[in-house]
Amino acid sequence: MQGKTKANPPQKQVVLPYGKSVEIAVKSIKSRFFRSLITTMSLILAISFYSYIKTTSHIISGIFASGDKVAARKLSLQGYEIPAGEKYKTTPKEKWILYLSLLVCVVGIVNTQLMAVADRFREIGTMKCLGALDRFILRLFLIEATLQGFIGSAIGAVAGCVIALSGALIKFGTAAVANIDLNNILLSISSAIFLGCLLSIIGVLYPALLAAKMRPVEAMRGRD
């Protein structure tokens, strides 16, 4: 009677570390620099406007709180009025323009990333044929989006803040910057960077899910 044959134990699946995923994502961004630049530029424009609005509100509140009558009169002539002891709040018109710019930014990112997925059919198919899991493809796109979002939003946040401070300094003199709380400025920049990263991730989520769910055979022949 023949002895029972033992079944081969299942092989452990090889999982790439996050460091390697980041390295692959960085190389992908470099190889598609101009396409990545489109996404980054849309973020820079949207986040710089957000940072400009936030910084401007801090400047206006600081001027009214400083008691500088000349600078306050200039603001009043431009239609800015706030009750004593309160902080300036953005107008509904500014909010709608801001929301619209952020929406356009997200739509632009989705469109760009969908084109990126179409251009990377063979690359995605090759990785899947080599054993890449859906979550690895998804992770790769999310890392790329986070890197692009951080770079673009950081540039936009600083640019918007600098533009707002420079314009206020020219219009209202030193009173525009003398009474600004530095913590508020840093908080505005931080929130702008966080918002930019969030928009970038939201914009890439749908294209990344499409890429992750793609079957290897379909991906390999998708650009034929």
C-alpha cells in the first residue's frame, strides 16, 4: 500500500514594503513628468486661491483689531465692514468662487488620472501578471496622488499667503502685517496643504479603483 503523499505547503505571498512602493511611485512621476505637472498645476492654482482667501481674512481682522483708522478707512471704502470685537468672515460670493475652483480642480485631477490609467494599461497588466494584488495597484496610485498633492498644495499654500501679504502691504502699509497672528498664518498654510492632499486623493480614487480591478489579460491588450 502506497504511503500518502503530502500536499505541498502553500507558498507565502511576496508583499513589497511601503518603501519600495514609494520608490516605484516616484519613478513613475518622473517618467510622466509633464502629465504629473498638469495635476500639480491645477492643485497649485486651487490651493493658492484658498490660501489667499484665508490669509486675507486674517489680514482684514488684524487691521480692524489694530485700531489703525487710516487702514480701516481704506478697507471700509472697499466694502469691508465687521462688527467690533469680531473676526472677518468670507462673503458668500468668495465661498462660492472657492468651492467652484476646488470642484474644477478635482474634476481636472480625475480626468488626468483616467488618461494616466489608459496610458499604463501594459504596465498594470505586467505587474498583475507578475503577481501584484489589487491593493498594491491601488496603493501605488494613492502614493503618487499623495506625493503630487503634497508638493502642489505646499507650493500653492505658500504662494497664496505671500501674494495676500504682499498685496496688503502695498495697499495698507505695515498695519496690514503688524497685527497678524503668525499661528493663524501657519494654521492656514497647514489646512491648505491638508486640503490639497485630500483633493488629490479624492481625484485619483476612482481611476485607481478602475486600475486595481482591471484583469491582466484586458490590461495587456488594452492598447493594441
